[in-house]
Amino acid sequence: MRKTGPGRPKKARKAHSFVTRRVRRLVDLAHDGNIRQAADECGLPYATLRDLYSGRRTNPGLKTLKKLAERYEIPMGWFTDERQSEEVPISGYVGYLEPRAEQRGPRPWLRDITIPFAAWEFVRVIKALDDYLESLPATPERPIVGDSAGKEGLKRLTEFLLQPILAAEAIGEPDAVVPNTAFVPDRMPTKQDEENWVRKLRLLGNLWESLIPGVLDRARKRTQGVTPVA
């Protein structure tokens, strides 16, 4: 059940406008209904997003919708075209993993996965570390990545950050990792699968923020041009 508290309405009225339904669906998925958090993340006034979420306002300007679309890499048409599915389009970064045992063949290849922008807590972590590792000189001592680059480097970072989920997959947890639709041996992932994947990654992002706050702080300061304190 979605929590109530600061930044969340006590009770949202039934959404009659399709714009309201879609804004509400996005905010619920990416921010558990926390309108203030979503507004801060997208650079929108809280009152503007609150009125869109509640249904008080049903005709937002294109500038408002553009900010929401750009932050989560969602096509503008999803907010304006009622014929499109109500489900949130899932798009984001691409990460790489070793293929599962049953997927391996004579030709080496990597399993690509989508890290949705809606899982913004995890996206912040992987982007901070990816940018940080890219900024370091290529030496054997480089953390996690070593002297590798490109797909191999991103693969090592992705596998490092997804350790708990990959461990669940290794012991037989079904659908622990939701793959891209390019290769799904058993079935195509549903929208529910994709939304569950967003929720898993959001939780994992929060976990890494609490486990390695010092590392992430140094990474962000370096890539933002600020010299970290030793």
C-alpha cells in the first residue's frame, strides 16, 4: 500500500482525465506517489505537479510535460495521445551481464538489460560510478573495472551493482532479472514484470546509497569538478 506523508496527498480523487491518470501512474511508479520528490527530481513547481496528480488541473502546458518526458525518457506522445497504452513506457540505460548458462553458445556475447530511468535511485548510483570510472586513467589498479573499457567495463560495473539480484537468479529465483526483449527464452516480459524490475532497482539504489555513501560522494565531486576531501 502506498504510504501517506510529506509530499503525498492524503487521498487522491478518481482520475477522470487521461493526463491525470498517466501523471499519477508515473509518479506512483517512480516515487511511490511522493509528489514533492517527483517535482524536485523533474524541476517542476510542487503545486503544478500536485494539481496534475490530483486532477485539479487537466490541461498542462507542453513545457511541463516536456520536463516529465525528458527526465524519464518517455515519449511526449504518451502524455498527449489517449490511444497509447496506460502503462508507463520503460526506457533507460543499457547494462551488460554474462548470459545465463542455458543461453551460452559457441559465439561469445553479452546479455543486455535495461536500467529504467524510472528507477532513478539506482540510475544515480550507476551513473555516478560509471562517470567516475571513465574519468580515471586506465591503470590495473582502477577499482572494479581494472584496465578494461567499453562494454566490458560497463559489464563489470553492472554485475558489481546487481550482485544481490544476480545471487537470487543463481539460486533459481524466477524472473530475478528482467531482460530486454531481444532474447527471452521462456516468455516475453509483461508490463508488470517491467514495473517490478523498476521497484527492485529503486530498492537496490537506496541500499548502495546507504552502503557506500563516501565512495559515491567522492565520485560525484570528482566528475562535477570538485576536489574531494581526502
